[in-house]
Amino acid sequence: MVNILISNDDGVNAPGILAAKKSLEDLGNITVVAPDDEHSGLGRSLTVMKPLKINKTTLNDGSVAFGVSGTPSDSVSLGIHEIMEIKPDIVIAGINLGRNICKSEITKSGTIGASLEAVNSGIPSLAVSLSIDHRDVKFEDNQLKFIKEPDFSFASKILHKVVKKILIKGLPKNVDLLNLNIPSYPSSDKIMITSLADKMFDTEIINKRNENNEDYYLLSPKMVKNYDKGTDGYALLNKKCVSLSPLRFDMTGSINSLKKW
């Protein structure tokens, strides 16, 4: 029987992780291990020189899951090497709320960080994210709030399809993990194979002063609207299609270029 580990960066009780579990239950034995609460934007950070706790919890379907007092990478590491009796055949990170695309953004992602931790242990991994549509959210009291609750039904269907293929065929040659991004309002069920776009946001810094006449700064990213054809941003945001990008763990640049330098 196939063993599947599911984690995320939204927290063990986030709706996306339960949607992922339900989607994949017919494919194997599932273990859910994720941070106790939200740890978005932490990349592949690990907790060092500080004890971690594992807390058994119950998901909304009544099944047992494990909450970790640490990061997504901590959760995957503990899931693989401590909680599961047999190492997983695949690790799924998600379903994350919010897209994880582009070169400049994915290294910040806790979802991608969880997948990279799996790869570090020699296990194939898939990061999966549901893009949030601006029509479904609003900012209130400096927080993102949902006007309409996320619908994971289409994302669950695509996730099942991709994971089933990985389990049958393995990952493609020279690919360590796959990054799957799914639109909330898809134009079709077509999956576009994509490269990473350069960036999702243009950096904008706002300088303000507080009541004590002290400077403070706000990072106010400005969304990029148009992307090059063939990239994840183009597929997801311009075409409203599912984007699937192959990623490598090895970040080594050109050795020959360095030698000539």
C-alpha cells in the first residue's frame, strides 16, 4: 500500500489540508503532519536549538492528525523520520490558500519549503496551491477576510489526477518536485506545463511617520499583471488555467562560467 504524507504552511486545521486528504484517500495510507498554526512565508526555515512538540489533533472528518510547534519543514522532517513507521512514497504540501508562482516568490513559500524538505530526504514531492480570486476576499482591519469561502472541489480533482500519475510513473527525469497552481475560476481543466515567471510583485516601499514622529516603513507589493507566454503566471493569471512547473533541488549555476570568470 502506498504511504502518503500531507503537510502545509497554513496550519494543521486549515481547510485545504483536509481537502487534500479527502482527495487522496483512495490512493493510499495518509498521514497528516503540519504546523499547529499558520507559518506562511517562512520558506524552508527549520527550528534549531529549540525543542519541538508534536500534538495529536482531530480533523473535521474525525481523523487523527499531528500538529507540530514549528515550521512546515520541521513538520515534514518529523513526519518522515519520527511519526511515520514507514517512510512515505510521496509528500504533498497543500492545498495551500494562495498561489505560489514565480522565481522571486517560491523560495519564500512555506509550501515549497515543505516540499523541498521531502526532497532532501529522497522523497518525491508535490506542492499544490489554490489561487485566491480578488472577488472572494477583502482587506479589513489589516487582515485578509473571505467574502466567499474557498471551493476546493476542482483543485482536489486536479490534485488527485497529478498524484495518481506520479505514483504510477514517478517524477520525470531531472525533476525533484512539481509545483501545481490551480485557479479558483478555471477556464478549462487543461493543465499547462510551465516555467517560472520572473516575479509576481513589483516592490514598493511606503514611508510613513507615527505619532512620535518616527519613521516606519510598509512593504506594499504591486501585483504584476502580464506574464510571458509559457510561464506559470501566464497560465494561472492570464489564461485561468492550471499551471504545473518542474523544479530542481540543485541551485548550482554554471561551473564553466565561474571557471572562465
